[in-house]
Amino acid sequence: MTDADELLGHRLADLRDHIAPTDTDLAPAVRTAIGRAPVRSLRPLAAAAAVIVIAVMLTAFAPARTAVAGWLGIGNTRVDVVDSFPEATPTTPPPSSTTPGATGPSRSALPDETLTGPVLARETQDLAGDEEFLVRYADVTFSATSAESEITIIKSVTDAQAVTSAIVTDGSPALWIDGAHTRTVGDITTLVEASTLIWVRGGYEYRLTGDISRELAVMIAESIE
């Protein structure tokens, strides 16, 4: 066994300790799946075993699915998979101000109005001590926070398949959350009854939320300079 193989073995053991239920013996399932294929190299065999173990856990164990999905995130946003949505916080909305010159990205960094309709309002809103900039259109809301912000935004979904990755034309990675979910910032949880596209560019984390398709959301994101 080479040093690389031994290192891979340690990393697989560490992966097991973090996401596998401790009272579940996965070895029989792994041995059955691998079968009696001749071992020509330990590295491909170990990699195959890792894929099988993860596939078994994602299929059979809800806690493991939640742990893996909890790794999903972009910018200041983390996505958790939960059995049921956390209860929305019964509180008044965070203080906001509606001003024509609200602090935020430049006008060129706003969605194309031919895709979103006219602007209904520009607002700034307190977000757990940081500032969130919002532009409200008829069917969607565009928001932005500084990518250097220390806030953590937690999005909770009940179906891991509702979360997929996307890429906009300039190569910026994006995360698409399909359908209703919750958003938790600090001790405030709100129910978001719409889909959201999240991406990071030019020092900001952008979010586009509304009853729109993923394709249109990506098109709107690509319209922003």
C-alpha cells in the first residue's frame, strides 16, 4: 500500500465518522456491491467503495441526507434539508426604508426591466446587523448583501432535489432552490413561498426570488452587468 492509498483510507474513515449513522454496519452492502472483482489497484477499489457507501447512505438514511445537503451553500447562504419547515417567527418585519437612492449595487447591476417589469420599490433593510438592499418588481424581488458580510442566511428545504446548481454566462456559480422554503437570519425565520436563484459576483451576493422558472431566473441574472 502506498502513502497515497493510506491517506485515502484515512479520509474515507473520517468521511464515515461525519456522515454515517454510527449504529449502521455498511460493510456487507459494500462487499456485495464490489463483488469478487480482482484487485489490481487499491486506489480505484477504494474510490468505488466510497461512491457506493455514499450512495447507500443518501438512499437509505435521512440523517445522512441532511448532513450531505447541509454542505450545500454559496456566499453567505447555507442550505439545510429538514423533515418539516421551521416555524416562521411571529414578529414584525425587520426595519426598512424605502428611498430612491437606497444604498446598494449600481444601477447597471440591477436586472433588466424588460425581463422583470418596472421597479415598484427600492429598499434597504436591516439583516441581523447588516444591510440588505432590495428592489421589488411585479413578480420578483431582487436583493443583495455584501459578499464580505458576516451574516449567515440559512435556507431550509424539505426535498434535497429542490436544490440544484446553475452557471450564468460569465462563469459565476449559482444555486437554484425550486419552490417554497424558509429563510432564517439570526433568530428570525420567514416562509418564502417562491423559488430563489443565488449567485455571487462583484463583491455582492445576489438573490432573485419569485414565481418564475429556473431558466428565466438565470436569464435575468445574466442581464446584470
